[in-house]
Amino acid sequence: MFGSHNKKRPHNLIIGRMFDYHILDMIELGIEKFQGLSDFKNSKSAEGSKPMLVFAGDLFELDNNHKRLKNLLIDFFRGPTVSNIRLGGLEIVLHFTALAGKIFMRSYKVLMKKSGCRIPRIELEEMGPSFDFVLKRTHLASDDLYKKSLQQPKSLKAKKKKNLSRDVFGTSYGRIHMEKQDLTKLQTRKMKGLKRKGAKVAATAPAAAGEEEEEVDQAGSNPKSARVE
């Protein structure tokens, strides 16, 4: 955005944008009437608030110059891309009206009043700045170059991942679909280390216990006498 003033073209405002390090669009607007923030004696919105844009008038849909101007203004005022917006953070409305060869820009502050229900009652209060523009010279890109500038690189496109979900803590969960398996036909590798040795130990234990009992019985039936001097 560039502002200039001279005798031949007074009160000029030029808005442009670039693509591939070259000028893509450039539109010259003449300012016929202006009111600043200080001209409105009321409270202002917080700095950095994301505005809501409203365009009124058939020229923004029918005339090519106005369509490009609308797209240019959206690029200029939209700010950073966000995923969620808090209702209380919607504080600014920028209204553009194309009528009788002029473009009227008005800035409003959103006032949320009590309505007796969950949804508040909305009122708009003009807070400035206010402009009355007239469209002058334009330098627009060709249709082919304009379409090329709208193309998004494949590396920036978000790939859709199926069967993937996240919980409230940000943990990712994946779902895998498999055919039903017959576990009776499942072949496992046979290893010597996995053979059952407990059966052999249990079988030899009773035999050893029986031999000990026989020795005790034999010792009890034939007691040895000891001579005491």
C-alpha cells in the first residue's frame, strides 16, 4: 500500500501485490472523503484483532475491476490463518459498498449486549476510519497469470490420512483393518528351548521318594547296636 499526493493526482492510495517477485495487481484509488479514528469519540477495538469483511454491491460480482479489488482487499485485511476463533474476539467489521461509481469503506466495532438467552444481541458502532474512494487506474494481471498465482504447491497441500484420529491430549490413534484369521492353521516355529521339561521332572520325583522310603524301612527293621565302654 502506497499513499501519494500531488497537483495532478491528489489524495491517491495505491494497493498492489506481488507474485514470483513481479507486480501481479495494482489498483489506484482516489480519496474523496476521510475521517480518522480521532473523529469518532468512542472506545476502539484491541490491536491485532481479526476483522470481518462485508462486501455489498453488484459491482463486486459483475465488474472485473471490482472483483479484483475485492480479492485484493481480502488478501490485505484477512491476517493470519487460524483454526479456531473465540466469539469475544470478533470485534471489528469492515464494510465495503460499491455504489454510484464509488466505494465506501466503513469500520465498525461489534458490541455484544444482553439478550436474555445464550446468544448475545449484536450492535455495530462506527469507530473509524472512514473512506470514500473512487476507482482510478488499474494494472491487472492476465487471466492465465492470475490462475497460476492461485495454484498451491503440492508440498503445501495437507495430505488426508484415513483411519487416523486424535484425542483431546493430542495423541494419535490409527485403525488397521485386517481379514479374519484362522489361528488353528497358524504355523509356529518349533524350538528346543520351548519343549516342556516339567512332565519329566514330575515323573522322576515320585520314584525318588519311594526309594527313600524303602531305605528308611530297611534301616528301621535291622537296627545296628552300638557298644558302650
